[in-house]
Amino acid sequence: MNSDRELVSPDAEGDERLIEAALRPRRLSEFIGQARVREQLSLVLQSALLRGRPPDHVLMSGPPGLGKTTLAMIIAAELGAPLRVTSGPALERAGDLAAILSTLSDGEVLFIDEIHRMARPAEEMLYLAMEDFRVDIVVGKGPGATAIPLDIAPFTLVGATTRAGLLPAPLRDRFGFTAHMDFYERAELEQVLSRSARLLSMTLPGEAGEEIAGRSRGTPRIANRLLRRVRDFADVRAEGLITRDIASAALNLYEVDAEGLDRLDRAVLTALLRRFGGGPVGLSTLAVAVGEEPETVEVVAEPFLVRQGLLARTPRGRVATAAAWAHFGLPVPPGAFGGLDEV
């Protein structure tokens, strides 16, 4: 048996979703990275347990894949409470939210992913539920409509968002604890990969782990996904042996370069450099050029490209930096943006 927990079940081996779920840490002590958030959250949870009351509502923000959903599951596990999971887009009407809130048990944890995408009626109902543990059920329509107050069990809301700036202030202010998730350092990702390899019964040499971590965009979810693709490559073409060279060959095959740029990243930068001369160019125009939705470019590609100093967001639009020109082996034009992040 593994020190973290049991190895991934053979029954899960063919199902990527089951594997991903099995690799999630289940306790705060198992969670790697985000040291400040872990310490702060630990105090919040321990204090609540000492008082015998549900902890304050928790809001977690940050790019995808950094562990927001995992932490929501850990919060419920640490409290010994049930977990109810839903998402902002699923709550289109106030009635959708009321149906969930009215069936919560005492102390239950409600996790709403992408909470910034909730419909306005559901959002307004949530205000009262978070503060007073009550919802008003409207019966009838027009002048004859009646609001019937309904008490709900005390619960803890955990909200996750990749776009904290889109949360209305009245909702954001109702969270007692707000955590911002940062990208991982390479050493932290190596720890994540080492743990995942143990759970997958893999032998992962340190050098191979370094190679995968360096291409994982600072994101544990991506690191675990690349680890599984390296395993596939090694099983088929290298008799299960994993080395740095084999890991590099596998990741090159899957179009993840040495800097961690994938197909979308390169498409964004290529369009910016070759079609628009390095910019500035608007987000919508850039998204059309690469055949993606603006939100996909802004949420999936841009945070990493900005962090790597390859792209800058300026008041006039997106601009390729001098480092981006150099990355593609192109001559850096005079006056190219120097790589400083601008908002």
C-alpha cells in the first residue's frame, strides 16, 4: 500500500477520468504546492472544527488545473462532511439553486465551479443563502406573487473561478476566505510527478521527471496528463523504459516543446508574429485567426504566455515580446516589446 493511499486500481487504468480522480490528494497533508494557501486554509478548517461550526465560505481563484476542485474535495474530507458539486453554467434559474440548497444537510459543503458564470437570478438568491441560510421561494407571478421564506441547513460554499474579476462585488464580499492559486515551480511539479508515478506503479527517474515538469506549464493537471502520455509512449516504443530522452521524444510527438508550448500556444504566437507583425491586435481578432473562442485564448493560452514573457497585454491589444520573436528563430524587429507584462 502506498503511503499516500492505495495504488490506482487496475479497473481504472483504461479510463482517463478515473485515473485523474485517483491521482487527486484527499487530505491537506498530501496536497503539494500552494504552501501559503494550504497554511491559511488549514487554520480556517481547524478553527471551525474547534468551534463545532461550519467554516466561512471559501473562494478560490486562479488558472485552470492548479487544484481548485481538489481543494474543495479536501475541505469536505477534512470536515468529515458530504460534498455537493455543481457549476455556474448549470444554475440558469433561481429554482435550480433553490433545489440544491433546500436539500443540503447540516454542515454540507457545496462546491460551485466557474461560479462567475451563474445566472443573475441564482446569484441574487445565493446572497441571502450565504448570509442568513435562508432562501425566498416565489410562488405565483405578477402582482399576486408571494415570497415564502425557507430556512436551509448551515453549509459551507466553496466557489472556484478562473475569472475573479467577473465576480460581482456583493458576491465576492460574502466569502470569508479568498485564496488565489499560483502556477507551480518546477521542483513542486517534480514532487507531483513522483507521487503520481508511485500511484501508477511507474518507475520515473529524476531526469525524466525534470523533463516532464519543465514542459508542464506550471500546472499539475498538465503534468499528470503528460506523465500518462510518456507512459503510453514508453510502453509501446521503449518496452516500458522511461528516460529523459524517451520522455523528450514522447512530448515532442505530442507537440509539447521544450518550453511547454503546445499547439494552441504556438498558433497564437504564430498568428501574432506572422499575420499581425507582432501586434498590437485585439483579443477577438486574434482568436478568429487561430480558430478558437476568445475565452479559450484568454483563459487557456494567455496566462502561460504572459508568465513566460512571450506575450503582453497592453491597452491597445496583445503584443508579442522580443522573446517570442527569438523563440521562433525570427529576427527581432526594432522597437519590439521588451517582455514587460502590461495590463
